[in-house]
Amino acid sequence: MMIIMKSNATPQQVEMVIAAVREAGLNVHLSQGVEATVIGAIGETHSIPTERFESLDGVDTVQRITQPYKLASRQFHPENTVLPIDGFTVGGEEIAVIAGPCSVESRSQIIETALAVKEAGACALRGGVFKPRTSPYVFQGLGEEGLELLAEAREATGLPIVVEIMSQVQLDLMVKYVDVLQVGARNMQNFNLLRAIGESRTAVLLKRGLSATIEELLMSAEYILAGGNSRVMLCERGIRTFETATRNTTDINAIPVLKNLTHLPVILDPSHSTGHADYVAAIARAGIAAGADGLIVEVHPDPAKAVSDGKQSLRPEKFAAMVTQVGQIAQIMGRNLATASEYQKTGWA
Amino acid sequence: MMIIMKSNATPQQVEMVIAAVREAGLNVHLSQGVEATVIGAIGETHSIPTERFESLDGVDTVQRITQPYKLASRQFHPENTVLPIDGFTVGGEEIAVIAGPCSVESRSQIIETALAVKEAGACALRGGVFKPRTSPYVFQGLGEEGLELLAEAREATGLPIVVEIMSQVQLDLMVKYVDVLQVGARNMQNFNLLRAIGESRTAVLLKRGLSATIEELLMSAEYILAGGNSRVMLCERGIRTFETATRNTTDINAIPVLKNLTHLPVILDPSHSTGHADYVAAIARAGIAAGADGLIVEVHPDPAKAVSDGKQSLRPEKFAAMVTQVGQIAQIMGRNLATASEYQKTGWA
Amino acid sequence: MMIIMKSNATPQQVEMVIAAVREAGLNVHLSQGVEATVIGAIGETHSIPTERFESLDGVDTVQRITQPYKLASRQFHPENTVLPIDGFTVGGEEIAVIAGPCSVESRSQIIETALAVKEAGACALRGGVFKPRTSPYVFQGLGEEGLELLAEAREATGLPIVVEIMSQVQLDLMVKYVDVLQVGARNMQNFNLLRAIGESRTAVLLKRGLSATIEELLMSAEYILAGGNSRVMLCERGIRTFETATRNTTDINAIPVLKNLTHLPVILDPSHSTGHADYVAAIARAGIAAGADGLIVEVHPDPAKAVSDGKQSLRPEKFAAMVTQVGQIAQIMGRNLATASEYQKTGWA
Amino acid sequence: MMIIMKSNATPQQVEMVIAAVREAGLNVHLSQGVEATVIGAIGETHSIPTERFESLDGVDTVQRITQPYKLASRQFHPENTVLPIDGFTVGGEEIAVIAGPCSVESRSQIIETALAVKEAGACALRGGVFKPRTSPYVFQGLGEEGLELLAEAREATGLPIVVEIMSQVQLDLMVKYVDVLQVGARNMQNFNLLRAIGESRTAVLLKRGLSATIEELLMSAEYILAGGNSRVMLCERGIRTFETATRNTTDINAIPVLKNLTHLPVILDPSHSTGHADYVAAIARAGIAAGADGLIVEVHPDPAKAVSDGKQSLRPEKFAAMVTQVGQIAQIMGRNLATASEYQKTGWA
């Protein structure tokens, strides 16, 4: 940590800062320039907030020179983490394509979608049962009934299921049913939820918040990892910017940046990051070309009838075309699409 | 709601959309221009998401022409809501100044601060006991012990207490102690929490999310109001932009915009919206001049020793100077500072 | 154009707006809902600013339903524009890779770079001679001397040259030398410059401004097209957001969105859009996978010695590897890399 | 400047960086921590771009610890600059209120407006004659004819005139007529224009770009100051963010931040920063309460008929009310409104 003093800081103020650094268990390295004095605070700084020194008299700014996260850092874990999910892995050679509707709406809808995405090449099924909706007046999800329908769809297809959790209160229920817990953008800094999930052993797909920095995303992953749950995937799903032509702005840069900073797998959600079905395939291809380890895509058998996110949902045939293109890009990247577990036909369709 | 069709939409597609509008219980008003056909959907649209029509074939965009919130809207409630809090009101003539430390750290710290802010002119005491921290490795708050200390400080000063709640799980505990529940920026769209608070009858200070639009803030208020809890104050605390000279960007425009759109009181938090003690007084003055109904300000007896947010915390004497200036601005605005309940001396200090 | 009246607008105000619409030469379509009256203004609206109606009494908002640009619109020009540049085309099947240093620094530097990028597969050479620098105290470019060196490099390699123009005053000089005029991000709304370029017949690479919307980029293209210069390429080069891990945020969504809205070719600049050499290849691949028609990339024989943008400049060997990967992605997209004109060996190297 | 090496940087790489620092004429201060080596580069760093070191092998990041501007810095010029304009001063005790229409439209319009704003308390007249318009199809300003009308209005009222310049080509014409050259947001980094203005001796109102940082605004001022023109005022006019409820987001924080960093006067433009007449007075009051030295406000005798910016233009009577409120705030701030030069009646009105 570098503590940069104001140009008019007094020797007494410098002394006070040095004392504070030592009190924090850090070593001091003093650098007195013509224009500014800089105090290096050296040691185990990741557990010390910069604010500890920022408000001392005479301090101008405090800058970290090492990362504030450790378990998520590639520095301490140079190899990619390869997460086993039922039947496939994420973060290794395989590219995971997770697909399904925004919301579980009915038995026929989710079973039909599950069969269609499986046939098109998906390796896992997504579907929401607790929905974070901006308005209190609209459909909020089927709740536990939806989880049961998802379990049926899993049985019918062999696809593991990825479902969003909105509150620590839902954790016991969720872990009974789901293979991967999704933490949505609006809950990326719901630290109580993160801590609870950290104590479970269910795999997690952690979405980046609408205006969260990449570092904040990694700090939220750190909450889960610090609890002992090491099965964390990160998900770029678009950030909020001034541009209104698309629902969000896909931060495609985040993919190589995250692959550089962390060993955790990185997934792209081109449905939310564009908000428009017409753009999903282009951004899905871009994501894999940029180095993503997988995709999570909204698919609905009849988007015009979807209760939520219809505008950004692909019809199954469009999704199948997307998977084909993504598979070709994956090959160039020296990778291949993860295939779902063996199909356990149980009479559906 | 106006549904704008693509320029190449077919008559069949227009018919399908018209049918969908009628199915939603709305009336249709058709406008066929040279360049585009527009279908007006008229009726009780606030409970119908625009996405219901966005994914129909041939639809270009769907635009609301009325607000998606109702209980929060000034249109249906033209008079200002004046919220009674113990000993003062918010949203009427009085300007409420809420002040206190970021975190409750110790008995002496919170009592000392409470006495100081009371003397300087605050009408309520803030203090965090469950802290939403970016890092899992730093101080997370004193929890219930902190609530007890706050209750002592209230007893010592007569100041009602404002405390952040982070999870619905904390609600029973919190309502036993606090006068105003604060919902922090990171939880503005924690809908489970909002719904739980909506069912309580404790007053709420709802902070705007880092990248939440003004409309989204009002929709979150709507969640609480829809539950039957009408004692909601809104709080502008700075938004996230590209500018890094300050911690956040105070959206001062939000103050007159909110006062125009809603009848609920509007509070400004100049501590978080600037992140720097040197700028707090200027922005506090600006907020009151722009029409805010109150302020929430971080004050610490020794900012250099604060465990959190020291950089943006005012020393009591600086806070007192700020209150004096704010009081002068309030007068020009035809208002006056709320005064705290009678001081109930109990031997502290 | 839809003019949405306030809910409390009077019949007289509605009459006044109707009269104003007619006065603007537009037809009126009136829609009186329960909650709001909407006046459709129908006709040639692209030359009428929305502000013409926004300030009339009783008006709430005015929304365009057709695009404010015409010459740039795909609606009126459904086929892709394929721009011929010396020796290759942009916007058709060929993918154009333009490369070279940020600044022309010396004869040996530019000739060496030109030979290297040609060999690696570039079809045009970039190089700056008038540099828009944030600070007045740093290197501002070689000016005309730089243009002469670029002309030499072109002669040596056969590569056409792409050079940034900063002011209309430089136009006569520039068109004597350059094959493609580049308009930089900071000048995207320098309307005097755009108008001057519109009157020339030199091809243009128009970069998106740091915080320009996609629509504003198209409006700036419209300025050039309206002057009679139809050889315009658009360039996404990253936008400014809150994220600081990269210099800018590549708006990868802009690529399919632009391809949808306009017939003009779309180029990606992964050097500026990331600001970091380590991320350039990943984002270059992503851009082509998303449908871009070309790339413009900073390459320097010795980035550590570059006078500007060294951090984001690729060494020639890294650039060559990038071109190979991009070529593979191009093939999947049914395209191929543009090849430079025949090499006119003149003794360099 | 602090050069932070990567954690795996080799001793040779450190040596190379040290050599480069010395070559740049700076002294070296080496700090070798457990986690990272930091090389302090000490000396006259403001003319050395950070990129000079950023691309050296082994370098992680380079951070300035002193400001990259000098002439604009309060550090080297602690006293406020008080700029004399004809008849009043800016930056001292007086608060300057500049007002007038967005565009000069006609003789009667500008004379009428000038008389009205003078009577209401303005000390200078604004009016555009070269208009930066997003669309090439709309009114672009009256050009020189507009300047003549402004000169007439000045003669009629004694108010000095503030007019936007869009290109260095207009400079000779402009300085013949205007008292203050306005550089608009879109030209804040038109460095050719800044350099040309730096060589003139006409006062300048430099507006912040839509997505320019405060530091970039100061660097643009530095361009003008470095040319020898010291009469520069800075203007906050709103920045571009995700919020769409207002045209821009007033960065009210920028006012105390700029007053802290620079000795130059700071003006607020509440018309552009809100985009809505209903919010102008609130934000004008806020600006003065935050410490601004003046305001520039759009006023039009009949906003509904304005050719541009009608929505954000105040009617004269609303402007007069705003001036009264602003004057009261000024008094609390220990300041007073600048009054215009003596009225030189010449038969108008």
C-alpha cells in the first residue's frame, strides 16, 4: 500500500502515519520526493482497508499495489480451476452452454424447453422460480412449485439445473433441488446471502452487478470462497452505461481481464448483456472468441408468450444455430462444447 | 403504453398485437403513420410489464406514457407526505439532519458522538451495526451489541436512531431497537428485504442504488408502500459514474426531480455522495438549496481512528459549522431545522 | 413523432400543439387515453428536432418513432456499402486489418513497422502525425514531416495510409497525402470538421466519441454523407464507463447494433478499447466474431520506446499471431482477410 | 510518479526501469516490498506522460502523485484568480449571472431578451450564432449576422456578450465582436481550437465535456493558459451518466473539487446540466450554495417558439425569480451578485 502525503504535510503528520502503519502490523518504507512524501506500507495488506490511513491528517491518497482478494486471485493459484458439475466441467477445455427460460412458467413450458435446449447442445438448464422484478405488481415466480418442475425437467433430460437464489432464507430449499445456485446481479453485494452460500457446498454462478467493478465482483467471490465453498463461476452479464440502444453494455473486456486476474471460470450471459434476441448470437460468439468458459442463454419455446424477458429470449431453432456457431469458434480456441449427461428418456416429448 | 411497430410490420402482425393488447384488458387506439404504425394500449397499464408486448412479431419498441408506480406517485397523492418520527417530522417545513458514525465501534464512541451531534443540531442519530463491506476480511459491525449501544445513546440524548438493515432475517431484531430502518444502496433491489419491511410498520430510509435510476428507486419504494408501510423516505447518496475525483457523483438533479414525481420526503447523504470530508458541507448546503427535506451525515469524534469511512466523516466541530450554514439556507427556503426531542439527561458525558 | 401530453394538459394546450404540428408541415393523429393524450406527428420528421414541440405548454415528452438519420440508415439503403480503398474493400466479404504505430516517430520506425504489419497480413497502415494529447506539455506529432514519412512507407509497402485529422485547417494538406482520413473520438462532434470532410472525396474512418451514443455516431456520419462524401467507415473504439480495469469499455454490442441500423462498414479498434496489449488479441477476435468488417490495431516495433500508447501497442510478432487467429474467425464467418496491394519493393528493409 | 512492478518482475526489468527513469531526467527512489517493488520517479514529472514507463517490461501500473497541470493548479497559485470582464469580475466576491437565449434568432428576440435579463439582474448576455447541432438537417445558427445582432444588444444594454466558438477558423471574426469566447462541451478537447484561443487575449468560458474528468477539464484549461491567455473560467454543465430523467447529470461535486484544485473561477450551467426549465432554479441555487462563482442560464422570451433548447429555457419572469433566490444564497455565502455596467440607453424597448 502506498500512502501519498499532501505536498504541505508536516513532518509530524508523516510521523503519525508511520506510527499508524506500524500499529497495523506493517513495515514502513519511506520515500521523500521533492513534491511529495510517499510511505510504503508493506506486509499482509489485503485485510487492511485503505480507509485505515486515508483519514489521517496530511494524507492525500492511499493506493493498493496488491490485490485485496486472495483466494480468487490467480497469483496464489496459477492454474485454472476446473469445476465439476454433474456430467461436465467448467473452466477446462469444455465450453459450457447453459440455457433455458427466464422464468419457469408451467410444466409443459419447462419440459419442452429442456428437451429443445438439450437437443441443440446445451449441457445445463436454467430457469427462474424466484424472480427479482422491478415492479411489485408483476409475476414474481412460481417458487417451490417451479423447483419441482425443474427437477422433473432434469429427470427428463439429464441436464443439471441452474436457479437463482434471492435470499439466504431460500437456501435450504434451494440446495435440496438445484445443481448450481445463481446469484443475480442485484444481489452481487448481498453479503449475507454470499456468506450463507459460502457455507453450503453447492456450485455457484455469481453474476456481476449492474455497476460493479471487476474488482468488486472478485471480492464478492472472495466472500463465498472464504466460507469454504470453492465451486464458484463468475458471470459477465452486461453493465449499465449511458448507451440505451441495448439493455446493458456487454463488458467484453471483462472476459480476458478476469481470465488474467483469477483462476475461476468465466461465463457470459449474452441475453441480459444485450437485451435483444437479434444480438444474442453475435455476442455469444464474441464471448467465446474472447476466451469465456461458457454461456448462459435465455431460450423460450414461444418468446412472444413469455411472462418475462421474451424480448431477449431465443426460439429453440435460433438457439440451435447459435450453438453450432459457438462450437466452431470453440474449436479455433482449442476447445469443445461440453455435452450433457446421457439422455435418460422417461417418456417426455 | 405506445407500441411502435417496425416499418415493415405486416397487417397480420398488427392484428396480433391488437389482440394481445385486448387480452391484457386494455383498450386499443390505432395510429397508422406513413413511416410507422403505433398502437396505443390504454387502461390500467402500471401492472403490465412492457415486455408483454416487446417480443411480439413486428414490434419495434414499447414505451410507457404513464408511470409504472402508483402509491409513490405525486399524481395520485399531490400533497407532500409529512412523516412523523419521534420528536420531529420529515417532508414538511422542518429540515431533518440525521448524523452519526458510519459504524458503532464502542460505547464511548457512540455516546460521545450522539451528544455532540445533538448539541450541534441533529435531530436523529445514525450508526451502523451490520456493515455491508466489500471485503470479507474487514470489520463487519458489532451486531446486536451495537443496537444496545445505540439504544443507550438514544436514552442519553433523546435522539431517535437510524440503522441499516441488511437482510430480512434481521428484521425482528431491528424493529425492537430502531426508529428508522435504513435500506442501503446495495440492497435497494433486494426485493425480499423490501417486501419484509413493507409488512413492518417501522419508518424507512431507502437509499438509491449506485446505478439505480430515479424510476427504479421509486419502484423499490412502491414495494414497501404496497406492503402497507407508508413511512418511507428516499435518499440520494451519489451514483456511480466515470468521474474518480470523488467517491460517487452526487445526483443533485435527483432532488427536484424526485420532489416533482413523488410526495415522499427526500434526504441527501453528502458523506457517501462525495466520499470526502472536505466536500460534505458544500454539498449539504447545495442539497437543501435544491429542495431536499433533510440530510444524513457521517460524524465521528476522531475520523482518523474510525474503523470505516473515516475519510468522509466530519469532526463534531466541522459538523456544527455545517449545520449552521444549512440552517441559513433552510431559512431562505422558508424552512427551519427540526429540533430533537427534549434532552433527557441521564448522566452521560 | 409521438407528443405525449401531461395528464393535466388542458384542451387548449392540446389544440396549440396540434396547430404547431400542422405548422411544421406534419399531419396529426390524435389519441386520447384515460391517462394521457398522445398526438402523433406524421410525415418527414427527421429534419424536425423534437425540441420544436418539447417546450410547448402541456407537453410531457416527445419521442421519435423513426430515425433522425437517413443517408446512413439501412432502412433506405438495405445493402451493405462496400467501400473500395486502394487495393482492397471494406464492408463486403473482406475483413480489413489496419495496423501501425500510434505516432509516426521517425523514418526507420515507420518503415520498419509498415514492412512488419504488411508481412503479418495488414492491408493498410495507420500512423498519427497530429496527435490529440491531453497535456500541452507532451509530444504533439511530427506534422507534415510525418505525412512524408508515411508516404514513403506506403511506397515501400503498397499499403494505403490512414491518418487522423484534427482540424478543418489541415484538410488540404491531408488529402494530398492520405488514403483514409481518420476522425478521432474527441472530434466526433466537431461539426465544422465533419462538414469540411463531407465536401472532400477522401475515404473516412469515423471514430465513436468516448461518450457518444450509437445514434449520435450515425448522426455524425450523416454530416459527412450529407456533404456528398459517401466513403465513410464507422469505428467502435471503446466508451467511457465506471470500470477502470481497462482504459475504455469495448462496446461489443455496438457492432451488431450498427450492422443492423446502417449499411456502412464497421471497424473495431481493440487497442484503444482495451488500452492494454495483453487484451488486444482477445478483443480483436471477439470483434470479428461479432460481425465487424475490420480492425485498426496499434503496432510498434518496440512498444517500450513508443512516444505514445506503448502500453496498448503490439509487437509485430504478437500482431502476426493475432492476425492468424482473426483470419480463422473470419473464415467461420464466411469471410477472409483483405490482402494488401502488391508489394512494390523499393529497396527498404 | 510511482512505478509499481509486477510481482514476478525480474531484477533486470527493475534495472531497465530505473535506467529509463534516469534517462527522463528524474531521480529514482527504490522501494522493495515483499509483494511488489515500487520505483519512485522524482522531479519535474508533469511534462512526462505516464505511458513513458507503462510499457516497459515488468511494469504493472504507473501512478502520478502530483498533478499533470501546473498553471491551472492552486498549488502554484494559492489565491483565487479574479477575472475582470467589462463592468464586473468573476472569481472574487461577485457572483456573475450570464443569461440569454440558446441561439440568436432575430433582432427583436435578442434585444428583448437582453433587456429582460439585464432588468432581472444578469451581468452578461449569452447567445449562440454557430450552433453545434447533432443533426445536419436543423438550424445551425445565424453566423456573423448573429454577432452583429449581439453587438447591438450589447450596445442597448451595456451587457458584455458571451458567444460559443466552434473552430479556430472563426477566431478572428469572433474576437472582433465578443467579450467572452465560450468553448462548448463537444470542443473541450479540440486542442487546435484551445491552442488558437491560448494565443488570443479574449476571456474564455471553457465548458466541461460530456464525459470529461475534472482532471481533463483542467488539462484543457492548461492548453489555453500555456498559450499565454490567463483569462479562463471553467464551466460545469452536466455529465453523461446512465440516468435519463434529466438531459445530463449535474456534477455538483465538481464545484467544491474544482475550487480546491484550481484558482480559476467556476461557473455552473444549470440549463444544460438539467435540460428542463422546471429544475433550473433549484440547481442554480444549489450551485451557488456549493461555492460556484457564477451561473450561465438559458432565457428566452417565448421558449415554445425557440429554435433550440426551448425545453430548458426560462421565461424572463421565471429567470427574475431565480436571480432573486440566487442573490439570497449568495449573501449567506458572503457574496453578492455582480451588477451590469451602467445602462447605456440608445432608444431600444
